[in-house]
Amino acid sequence: MKRSTLIVLSAMLALAPFSAGAEGNPYGIDQQCYEYFVMAENLVSDTSNEAFEVANEALLRRALECGDEKARTLYYVEELKRATRFVRSDKDRDTVNEMVEKTRMQLLDVAEETGYRQYYYYAYDLAQTYYVNSKQEVRAQQLLNEMLATAHRNGDDYGRWCAERFLGTLFLNQLDRPNAKKHFKDAIRTYENSSDPLIRRQSITRVCCDISETYAPGSDSARFYINMAERGAVLHQDSVRCDYYKAQLAVLDGRMDEYRSIRDRLLSDPYLFSGVRVQKSFFDCIEGVIGNMDQAEFEEKIKHVQYVHQLVLLREIAIRSKRWDLAATAGNSLINSLYSSISKMNAMRLEEVSSTHEKYEISLELARQQRHIRTITTLVLVLVVIILALALVFVIWFLPKKKKGPESETKQLLN
């Protein structure tokens, strides 16, 4: 970043207390800290290191000045966000991993010190999201298991709730429905039985919608959790997510007017495509099944449907509509998608495990070399000690005997 830009940013920071850009203060921190925090948050994914650092350092300075421990914790939250979002290339992965782990541990330490549990577990969330996005799912799972074990050890409901949700999502994305179902059920059980205010402020909608995908489309269990999701909706995106699943049930039940009403509402909502795993092509395929779309056109449409759950649903709708040709097409797409997904996941895991194994082998080789060097060094030291000892013996015993020779001869001459 040019120096002039840094000067402008510094001036903005200096005037931050008088800025109207960051209205409200949902974090309940010092207002000036909040201004700096908003600026750092807006810059956290920017390509300029300097701009983010100026804003976040200003946040830390002000937090220390006014003794705001929550704001100080948020500084480390932003540092970890920066580490997990900025570098993505595979060649830098080891470096980024080290940076992520370093900043994660810093946030864990500070959050534990200040007592802000939500940020303690957020450190795990940010890191595991980075590992998933960078195709290191084995590491992500290890981290979430560590998170869950920590929460159990501390008797912390909020930690359990977070870890179980994240593990459920991870297994669902891996097409491991039994494990996904288990963790989602544990998360829901924790949610229902806990009075922890950190949990009660959150919505259960997404967990319920996700667990519905682990059951057969339109089954009683799927309906049960979709209804639970709707009852627990808090935010607008919760309602959008529920509508998406309610539209599926409506078309399965043949309630086409209701389906089309929900569909039109969804397609006009900008949150649909950013917050729910769906594309417009999915609705086009539904229209094709219940309409008169021929197989060739349907085959073109279904190529753009990416998610296994949607392919399962399309096949079920086609069967109920007695469109056997389209059911076969959806079935073939489902098989191909499953094969492709499993192959990709296995390749990712193999690459990650191979990389880990390679690093382990390198570390073993380095350890062997170090042991070899230590052995040689020890032998050399022992040899040096032996030589010095022999030299000392020579000096103490042999040289005095050499001196006695002339002295004895002198005595003999005198006699």
C-alpha cells in the first residue's frame, strides 16, 4: 500500500470516535474500540497487509488504554481471521498452517484469560473452516474432536453445542449420514437441555434442516425436523432456509400451488443463493419433472445440480410422478455425483495423509540424523576424555621417573 493511503487510513482512525460509519455497538465494547474493530473487520480480507494492521493495532492500543478485555479479545479474533483468509495457494500451505495455529493458540489463551468462551470456541471454528476450505479435512476433524473433548472436560454446554454442529456438517459434506445424524442429534439434545445464554441466543434452524437431509425425502423424521426448524426460526435467513425445505415437502405431497408460491418467494429473495446450498437449476429440474420436459432437456438441466440431497429428491419426485425416464436420469446423475464426490474425498484424504506421512518421515529422518550426530559427538568427547586422561597419567607417572635417573647417577659419583 502507498504511504499516502496509510496516512489517510491513520487519519480516519484518528477521527474514528466522531465517525457515523459504525452505528450501534452490538458487542457492548468501548465505542472507540468498536469503530476500530469495524474498520479492521472491513479490511480483514483485503489484499493490503498494512491497512488491516493499522486498523487492528489501533483496536488493540485503545483496548489496552481503556482496559476493555472483550475488545482486546476481538483483536486476536481479527488476527486469526486474517490468517485463515489471506493466503490460499498450496505452495504456501505449510506456512499458512503455522500462522493459523500460532494465532489460534493466541486467541485460545486470551479468551481463556478474559473468560469470553464464545471466542475460545470461535478459534476452533475459524481454524477448522480454514482446514476444510484448504482441503485438509483430516486436520479439521482432528481439531473438532479436540474441541469436543475440551468442552466435555470443562463441562461446557456451549462448546459441546458448537463442536457437535460442526462435526455434523463435516460428516454431512463427506456423505457420511450415520455420523452426521449422530452429531446433529447430540447438538439438538444439548440445545434443548441447556440454559446456557450463549446457546439460547442462537438458532437451531440450520441444524434441524441439515439433519432432515440424513433421512429419506418426505419421511416422517425429515418432516419432524423441518417443523422443528420452522418453530426455532429467529432470523430472516432461518425463514428462507425453512421455506426451501417446505417447498420440497409441498412438491412431494403434490401441493403444487403451495410449492409454486414458496418457490416464487424464494427466487425473489437474494439470501437464497448466498445462504442456502441451491441453484436455480434445481427448481428448473423440479418443473421439468412435474411438467412435460423431455429427457434430453432434463439431462442438460440436471448437469447443473450439484448436491447429492437434491439429486435424491429429484429422483423421488420423478418416481412419484411416474416419470420413469427422468427417474433413471436422476438416478444416473446421483450415482455419478456420489462416485465423483467419494473419489475426490478419498484423493483429498490420501493427499493429506501422504503429506502428513511425508512430514513424519522427514521428522524421523531428522531425528535419526540428530541422534547420529549426538552419538558421534559423544564418542568424540569420550575419546578426547580418554586421551586427556592418558596424557595426565603420563605426566603424573612417567615424567617423574625420567627425572630420577640423573639424580641417582649423581649420588653414585658422590659415593
